[in-house]
Amino acid sequence: MNYSNAARVFPRSGVRKMYEMASCYEDSINLCIGEPGFITPKHIIKVGADNLLAGKTKYTPNAGILPLREAVAEKLRTENHIPCNPDQIIITAGGTQALMLALITLVDHGDEVIIPNPEWPDYLGQVLMAGATPVSAVLTEENRFKMTAEVIEPLITPKTKLIMLNTPANPTGAMLSADETEAIAELIKRRKVFVIFDEAYERLTYDGNRHVSLGSFPGLQDYLVTINTFSKTYAMTGWRVGYACANEEITARMVKLHENMVASVNEAFQLAAIRALESAASDVEMMRQTYDKNRKLIVEGLNKLKGFSCLNPQGAFYAFPNVKEFGGSSTEIAGMIFEKTHVATAPGSAFGSAGEGYLRLSFANDYESLEIALNRLEKAFGCK
């Protein structure tokens, strides 16, 4: 059988492989999945549950219910300084679907799409599914894994249609500064290519770092799609509610194609998302502070261990330690660590070729489990 190129070429998730291995052992500590360490705040759950019981179980408009689109537009205007109105917003089945929808709206077979490397693996998979050609922007530890204008511009060719950006970044925790983001804005205006700006971790920042939206810079309305989700910020991964913001022409085309993907998002969950935007600021700050405490523990602990060297992530909830001293591939190293400690980590190669020699550890777990994990690693490998 002649399967599609995406089905044939795209490898099985290296993250899920480690996750499944860890699930076979009762004493395992799983640090490989990018899952918030909290359940959704109960007042948000109540809104969703109450509306389901009230019969909010029908189809909704393809673009999403107007009250949520109004709330998202208000959030983007006031918090992100992105000029927009509800007609520029589409509600999607999580940020993942927003990304896929934007890609199939903007690129054709043979178009080149520049993606970060290391990257969230779905970027590569979705570009392949869209029939486009991925172009790897190799990010290095020397520049803190930042996808800057200086990294991007040499990769732009006449075939370049789109650039995918993520800050704060999965898997590295890297963040673009305001100046670096502005330089990308100027590059986009000069080279006139589309850009998808993924802000899934925008509220999870540390050490006084401040997320700056690309859409806050003028002159990008013809080129930019801003993507976000309720998953990470509000611990709503299972609810599958995300959104995209673009100019009205792009959004209208996304809405048309959305009908052919999932049609619409559950109304009760959209109403719960409004509650999250309006009333969950204190919950978000509590979670952010918890992740920050965990971050300090895991980075300090890893840097004490023989064979580990870890930059301090500026955002998201991942540490990305260098483990090249161990030798071998990152998959072999992650397997060896699990065999010795039953601590599951994600091999860096699961996030692209530039991730080889690194591991990704989520510090969204509970503090006690992180302490136990570090103690096991210290017993197995010793301190420097």
C-alpha cells in the first residue's frame, strides 16, 4: 500500500515511548510528559459541568461562541497589546489543532516552512501532514536555544512561505526578549513571509522575564497568526480549547476549513474557558510560583550531578540538561537512566537532531517527587 509521506516518514514519539515504559513500574517517576501538575481549578470545572447538565451539548458556530471570542479579543488587546476584534478569533480544539489549521490555511505542497530545532515534535509532524517542506533552524546552547532573526534570515529562500516560532519554548525553556522579538517583526515585514507565533507558555515565566507578543508590533497583520491554548496556563489540557488570532481574511479561511476538521468546540467547555480568562488569575500565579520553586530545585540538583549540565530555563516548565559526557545517544542515555533509577526522562533527539546529547525533564511534577528523583539520580551517578 502507498501510504502518505507523513505516515511513512514521521517517527513514533520518543516522549511517548519513555512514558509507556515508565507506566510499567509502580515506583517510576515520570518527568517526560508536558502535563501541568495540577487539576483544572474547581471553579472552572464547575462552570463546565453545570453547563453540560444544563444541556449545552450541541454544535456551536464554527468560529466559536461569540462571548468567548469577545473575551479572547479583550485579553489579547489588554494583556498582549495585540489589536483585534472577535471576528479575528477562531476557537479550536486545543492549540495543536489551531497550529494545524493555520498551516493548511497558509501553505501548499512544496512550500518551505522554517521550524526550530530542537522543537515540539508536532511542528515537524504537522508540516509534513500539510505537505510542506520543513527547514530546520538549528538552535544551540551557546545562544540559549533562541530562534532569533539572525538564526532565521539565512534560511529564508524564494520557497519560504512560513516561519513557526514558540516562546517560551518547549523543550528548552528559552525565551525571546522584547528586542529579539522586535527584530523578528522587522524581518517579517522586510521578507514578507507568514509566521505562526505559538504563545502556549506565555504566563509561565521566571526571574522577571516578560513575554512579549509578536503581534504587539505594528505592520504584521497580513502575515501573522498568533496561537494560544488554555491547556498549560490553566491546567486544562484535557478540555481541548485553544484559539488563533489573525486578520479577518485569514481567520475567515481558517473558519471555513475548520468545518472539515472538527466543526466546532464543545459549548460548555468554551463557557468554562471564559471563566478561566475572567477569574483564574490567582490560580495561574499560584501554579507559576509552584513551577518556579520546582525549577530552582531541579536545575540546582541537576547541576550538582556528574554528567549533567543544565541552563536555567526562563519559561515553560522544562529543564533541558546537557548529558553528552555520558556518551551514546540521548535515547540510550534516557534508557540507561531509567534502568538505574526508574526516573523517566525524554531523550533530546525526540525534539529534533539538535536535541541529541540532551534530555528534557518536566518540573511540573510535585516537589516531593522531584526531590526523590534527584536523590535517585545522585545515588546512581554521584555528585561533581
